[in-house]
Amino acid sequence: MTKSKLWRLITLFLVIEIVSQSTHIFGTNFHLAARYTVLAFIVVEAALAGLTLLLNKLLTQVQVPFDRHMTVPQSSYLLFPGFLFLMMTLGTLVSADYTFKGFVMAVVLTLLVAFFEEYLWRGIILSVVKQYVKSELVLVVGLGALFGLWHITNAFSQPWHETVVQMIEIAGLGMLQTALMLRTKNLLYPMIMHGLLDFSGILRNMAEPHGIPYYVAAIVFASYAAPALLFVYLGSRKHEGTSDE
């Protein structure tokens, strides 16, 4: 296997990152009303999603696996963690101050973020990297950590401690999403999971606009990382059992 595909992946990632950070830096110079800020995020995320699709077609040419036929055993990987967090945060709607229009915009933003980030990380990056790295444990832990580190640029627009909390949580989410993709081989599962958990985060932020303490972030990280490592362990056991036969 040549290294050309890896370099094309690096090129794709750098282009997306440059565009993403350019729009982010440009946006921080303007003080927009909250509703226009959300609308701007929606436009940017839609543009990034479109750019990722285009660059994948031109550069990496990864056949991202989508399958709308979700089997019941595979769905069990998805439904429990995602809906558990959603149910835990639904109560914030009672006390949160929001408008219906703002709520709808938040849902749209959640869908776009889930599509863009999952298509890039679990669809393209994982598909290329796993051709070079055969250990599922290394893939889950390594790509999870990189996914969390990728969000360090949020520190440009918010306090540093809030960014650290996000990175801890997101690293765990990256581990879970990578394991989920390796198990199901269907990007639809990580996308739905990401959407459920991101939406839960939005509801939580409505109730806790000033951020959450580190110990809560650690708990959230553990709740993501534990099932991710369990998926890897069960997969290795299944592989060993098949090899013995």
C-alpha cells in the first residue's frame, strides 16, 4: 500500500481545518445577536459538510458505508447510551429559557455537526487510518484522543477550563464513536448517536450556561469510554473464538 492515500487524507484534513478556523476567526470579530450566531454556525457547518463531501470525492475517494437497514442487534449498541443521556437531560426543558425558533435552529445545527464530524472522522479518517493500524484498541483510544484534541481551538471563543472539559468529554465520545463504527461498519449509527448526545449537551447547556465542573466531565468521559473498550474487548474475544475454530 502506497502512502499517497495517507497524504491525500492529510491534505483534505488541513484544507478543512484552514477553512474552519478562518471562518471561526472571522466570526469572532463580529458581535452578533444569539439567533444570528446560531444561524451563522448553521451556514458554516453546512459549508464544511459540503466541502468534506467534495474533497473526499476529489482526494481520498473513500466509500463511506451507509446502510439504512439497521438490524436489531446492531441497534442495541446505539439506543441505550444515546437515549439514556437524552432522557437524563429532557428535564432541563422545563426551566430553560429558549424560543421555539431557537430550539429548531439548535436541532438543525446538531444534525449538521453530527453529519460533518462523523463523515470526516469515522467515515474518512478512520477508513484510511485502519488500513495502516490494525489494532482496534489503538484505533479507538488514539482516534478518540485526537478527536478530543481537535476541539482545542474552541479556546479561542470561550474560557480555557470550559474547553478542557469539552475535550475530555469529546475524547470519550470519539472512543465510543470509533468503536461503534468498527462494530457496525455503518456510519449511520455513529451519526445518530452523535446527534442524540450533542442534543443532550445542548439541553444541558441551557440549564448550565456557565459550564460544568471537571468531575462531571470525567463521569461523562467514563460513560463513553467504558462501552467503547467493552466493544473492543468483545470484538477481540469473538475474533479469538473464530480463530480457535
